[in-house]
Amino acid sequence: MNRTLVLVGGGHAHLFAVRVLLQEKTDFHIILISPSRYQYYSGMFSGFAEGLYGEKDIRIDLKDLCERANVTFIQDQVVSFNPSVKNAQCGRGQSVSFDAISFDIGSESEISSSFQDYVIPIRPNYLFTVHIENIKRSPMPVVVGAGAAGVELALSMLAWRKKHAEQKNVTLITSSELLRSFGFLTSKKIQRIASLKSLHVIEGEKVTDITSSHVYTDKQNSLEHTGVLWLTGAKSFDLFEEADMTTDDSGFLLVNDYLQSPDCPFVFGAGDCVSIKTNRSLPKNGVYAVRQAPVLWGNIKKYLNERGMEVFKPQNKYVAILSTGNKEALFTYGRFSVHSRLAWKLKHLIDGKFIRKFK
């Protein structure tokens, strides 16, 4: 009997596996489960927010891709799984048995329960297009979070509003400095860029409360809003703790250097939903998920074929290109950064090449 591999989620690593299967034959029965037929590519979210791309440009049709790769696609959400009996339960009641299972489901936005009804999260990503279209058209949009996503989307929405909206105002609130994790010089550079582009930035203030009409900070600042895009912090789904899996302190699935659960060798994972035991501080971003993809797919096959596995070795530095609006971007590599139109063109080429792989 063929063994069954279940891929939960359509993230970067699982997309790689399914794409490989367009040319590669396997004797496994492979099932991909995702709550949406479409997987949206976050690297192009800023371009969509600015109006440079349409919805079809930034999404991958998982159902079509799976059909071409001879993978069974189930449009549903895994709400629980039981490693002791190797079974996953879907939200609509379907039960799926497996010999090996892999998770690439991303994370949830960490939002205080006291004001979660008044903010718009970026996750799950298949709701992004609707959310961003609504907030960028509202009179007084506010973005909370000064990481890469917060900076990109605030500047991209502002660029769109300069072309289409009567009011050009967008406010970005952060408890730290802009792009602090990119280093002091890059942080100062993006501050200057934001100022030149007339983005209203409030730094060093933590959001303490949000109502239907106002945002409040720990510096007694009160800011009126008509929509708050929340882009700070990530938390794990309850799925792994409820299954009694070994997790880190935040509930993310703990995996070893083979991207494999240390206590359940048939459970694998990649991307934002996992924490690597030997490198728990590794940033949760698409760059590492893409790098993990071939290692994950290779190790799953080797496990099912009872062969030795490969270690995932994250790189110390990586290229990140952040759109700043008006077809300009900030190219970064480690602590180095440069802002230009050429950087945006490079980002456009890279993102387009990535999405075309799955069309």
C-alpha cells in the first residue's frame, strides 16, 4: 500500500514540494490541505496595495497546481491532529490518516483581546486583498508595526492615496524605531525616506488600547482612525500544544535541524509555524521558508524511504528588498542598504519570476 503524506498549508516550502512533483514521480499518496484555494504571495502585497498588481497577479491557484502535480487538494482547515494515531481532523468533519505530516501554515497576528475587534490583521493572507482595499480607501488609515511589512504597506498605501484619494494621510505607529532589526544606519535611512514621502510616523509609543474611533498609546497620545492595520507580533496556532507536541515557549512547533519534530519523527514543519531547536531566534520570514523548502522536501522523502537526512543551515545574511512606493525600494543585505528605483525593478523581477513558477 502506498504511504500517505499530508501537507498542511500552502506556504513557500509546500509550494516547492508540489512544484517539484510536476516533474518528479513518487510512490507516496500526497494530500495538501489549505483553507483557501489560493495562496497569496506576501512579497507582492506592497505592489497590490499600491495598485501596481491585480489580485490574480499575486496569487497561486493551489487546486490547479495540485491537479497538475497529481496531488490531492482538500480545501479545508486542519483543526486538530493526533500524532499517536496519525490522524488529522478537518473543520468540515473530514478525517485524514497519514504516515507522515508536514506543517507550513504560517502564524496568527498577536492582538490583545481587548481591541481585536477594531483592528485588521494581515493574517490569514488569503483575506489580505479585501482588507487592504478597504483600509487604504478609508479617510484616516493607521498602521501599527515598524517591521518590514508595516513600513512597506504604510508607504505603499500612501503612494496609492497620493494618486487616488483626496486625503493623503497615513499614520505608522511603532513602539521602537523603524526597521530596528536591520541596523542603525538602515533605520535612520528609512526614517528619512518616510519623512520625504510625508508618512506620518509615531515612534517610541506602544499602542495600549483601540476603540472603534481612536488609537491610544502609552504616551497619552490619542489618534483618530477609520481603520487599523495590525502588523506587529506573531503567535502560534493552538494546534501543536493541543496535540501535546513539543513546542517553544510561544507555542510554535519545535523542530530539529532536519525540520523534524524531535519526539515524533513523522512530523515535519517549515516557515513561520516552527521554531528550530538550535536556532530559536531565527527571524520568521519568507526568505528562510524558501531556503528550508528543498531540505524539508528531501528529508520527508528520505524519512519515508528510511534514509539519512540533511541538516538545514540558515544563512547569516540575506537580501531583502522593501518597496517604499512610487516604484522605489530599499535594497538591504545585512547592515548594508541603498534606496533607488533600480532596487524596485530588481524586486519586481524577482517577485515576478517566483510567482510564474507556479502558474
